[in-house]
Amino acid sequence: MPPSLVFAFLVAGSAFAAALVAVLALWLVEDRRRDARWAAAPGAGPEPYVFLFDDHRLMDATAAARVFLRALPGGPDDWQRLLTHLGPRFPGLAQALASPPAEGGVTLRGSDGSALCATGGPALPLRLAFLPAEAAEAPALDIHCQRAQTQELECLRRTIDALRMPVWQSAADGTVLWVNRAYLSESATNAGQPEDELSWPPPNLLDHLQPARGNAPPRLRLPGDPPRWFEVETVALGECRLHVATPAGALVKAETSRDEMMQTLAKTFAELPIGLAVFDRRRQLALFNPALSDLTGLRPDFLMSRPPFHAFFDRLRDLRMIPEPRDYHGWRQEIADIEKAAATGNYEDTWNMPSGATYRVTAHPHPDGALALWFADVSADMSLTRRFRAEVQTCQDIFDQLDVAIAVFSPAGVMTQSNGAFSDLWSFDATLAAAPVETADMIALWQAQTEPTPAWERLTGYMSDLSGREAWSADLRQLSGAQVQLRATPLGGGSVMLAFHTAHRAPPPPPTVAKRASQPVV
């Protein structure tokens, strides 16, 4: 390149640099004059907070402005923090700063008396001078007081950011004004992007609010696998609202498990033929199954109204589904006794209904103070039991009419049955024995009432040997002279029947003290 051309370029560059420096000098001088005119204006107050931004990046600020900026709530950057704070004071601020200010700058007045002056140009940084209305009335603080307030503010901010629960403030229209670190983390997770890429203001998590259940606080359900749950408490702070979200994932999981278990139990109880009624600690009906309505005749709408314990039994009395009481006061006392017995232990009773049905009512306490009542229809079982007992009694009556004295012994050698002829022959009634009557005791009784014979020794071995038993017989003579024939016959299952046939039966002698003393102790 020719030297003349290089020299021309250097001269042109020097001229351009000199012109740029002159423009900056004039801009600074004009800006200082404008600040001087603003400060000298009536009611202007102290010096404003001055910020210098280049493409929304803070380049410089006055000392007071830096202290003011540090006191603002957190945000993605200084520009968004400042605009979030100044936006409510100056409506239309974002639109006014969307493009470089015109020549002479832009001055905005807030409804509270605050003032904001923006100056700059397309090729110049943006200068913001903010004068809050409260600055004119605020007393002057010394440096020590201001430093203490700043330290306290930093401590409170670190404390709030250290919380693992999201905390934020929102305006009346739902716009987020301030958040802590946990809120930013949840918002970033919800949006699927890093925290430093979030736009300001971040979305309001209340958009995911679920309806409240009963008296419980409303809950947030944030998407995820599994979803993230929070319980939200809201406090009004003037025109703003403070929200605190407490993690509730464990609580929701426990409630879900409980609901699933209750559904499983409800399906199980619905198939039971036994009526179930569960009363909580306040003695109100909390759970029942369809069988309860079928057995008692209580209408489902009445049961769903959760009647108290006494009202439940009063309705049963009205439907004649309880044993007929003698009087109402006695009935109320019986119900109180049922509740007391069920609360301290287990209650069980059999109710014979006026209709002829038989119910077994059982009550069990629960650790939390609840009571569970079970109503079982045992009419068929009771009828079968009564019929069986009648048949057994009939067989025993027929057995007692036989002239042959008979006693039956189990495989363990315990007498299980005897008839009246046996009691008359040996002066022994097994029904009066205080303990099970064994073979050895009876053989001792028979030996005491008969003449000596090897039959008793043989009988002892026969009763102890359970294999290869065959029927056998032996002749005995009682001390009274009566001839008795003993016949041992094996039965099914290892039992043995002993039959005593008398050739001549003399009237039994009256019982004496000596004869009673000869009986074995059973």
C-alpha cells in the first residue's frame, strides 16, 4: 500500500476517534447538566440512583445504586431484577425501554411520586436515573447503620435461598414478583431448561394448583415421573401475596396407598356374608358393607349418613332386629354395656330375634379408639346344633334303656360314654366326675368290687395294645355274689366297648362311706 494512502487512513481514523470522544464528552456534560437541573428542581430531593446498561448488561452504577440493586429480590440478571422492581411503579416501562430513548431522553413519573429518567442512543449505553418517592423523606443513614442493614439483608436472602421449599411473591394479576432459589429450581425442572435460561418473570406455579380436599391446603401437582406434589399456604401482604409450597410427596403417596387399601378392603368386605359396621373414635359409623343392610334391614341412605352408635342401635330396635328389651332404659343400659365391653376387650353375644333368626354379634376394639361390629347369621348353624344335640340326647336315652351295662373308651383310654345300667352295676356315674375318667381308674374300681381274677390284668394289657385287638370275654364275680360276664369288643378308630352281662342281678346295696372311699379319685 502506498505511504500516502496509509497516511490518509491514519488521518481519517484519528478524526473519527476525536469526533467520538467529543460526542461522548458532550453527552456526559449534557447528562450532568440534566442531573443538575433535576436535582435543582423543586421537590427533586437527594441524588437519584444511576445505572449504566449496555444491551441489558450492567456496566456501571453509583455506589448508592449498587446498594439499592443488591437489596432487590433475586432474578436471572440485574436488568430483569431492576425492571421487576420498577415495573409496578411505572406502567408501560417495558414498552418505553424497548427501543433507545429519543434525543433528550425519556422521563417517567410514577403514581407514588417516583421519577425515572432514561437517556442514551442507538450507539450509546442506556443510562437510567431512578429517584424513589420515599428517598426524599428517608432520614440520612450513617455508613455503619447502612452496613448492618445490608448484612442483615444478605443473611435473610441466604436463609430464604437455603430453604428446600419454593417461596415466591405474586401480584394480584398473578405476575411473579420475587422467588427464592428452590422456586427457580422447580420452575427450571418444570420448563425442562437450565435456571440461567429462564425468562423473567418465571411462570407462576399456581397454574398447576389442584382443588383442595376438605379442610386440607390446596396442592401443586408438577409434571414428572413420579409427579412432584406440594401443599401451598398463601398469605396476603398488602396488594401482593406470599406463597410457601411445602413438599407433600410422601403424604400423597401415603394417602394413595391408604385409598387403594380402602378400596381393596371395601371390595373384600362387599363379598362377605357377615355384616360389618366400623365406628370411629367419635362413635360415628365410618364403614359398612352391603351385607349389613341385608341382615339388619337398615337402609343404605341411613347408613351413609354416618349415624352415631346409639342412633344405630335405636334404629335396629325400631326394626325389631334385636332381642326384645323389657324396657327402654334397660335397653339403653345394655347398649352402653356393649360399647364399654367392646372398648375394653371383646364383646360376643347371641341374639335370638323375634323373627326366629339367630345372630352372633361380635365387637372388637381398634388401637385408634374405633370399634368394629360383626353381625353373622348363625340360624342354620344353631338349628343344626340343636338338632344334633337332640339326636345325641335321644341316642343316650335309648342307650340308658338297655339292660346291659356298657362303657366306651377312646384310643387314649378315656371313658367317653356309659349308660344307666353301668352306673347301677358299679355305683359310679361318669357325668359327676370332675376330671376325665381313665381306664386305670375304672379297673381299680372294678377290682375293689369283685373277687380276685386275672381278667383285670389281661384287660389292662388289652386296653394299652392298639394293634391286633380281637373280641374276648371273661367271667367275674362281684363281692355281692352276682355273676358278671365281661365282653371287650374293639370299635372303629381304636375305641373299645366293654359290656357287662349279669346272670343274676341283685338289688344294688345302698351307698356307704366305705364304698365311696373305694372309688378312684377322678
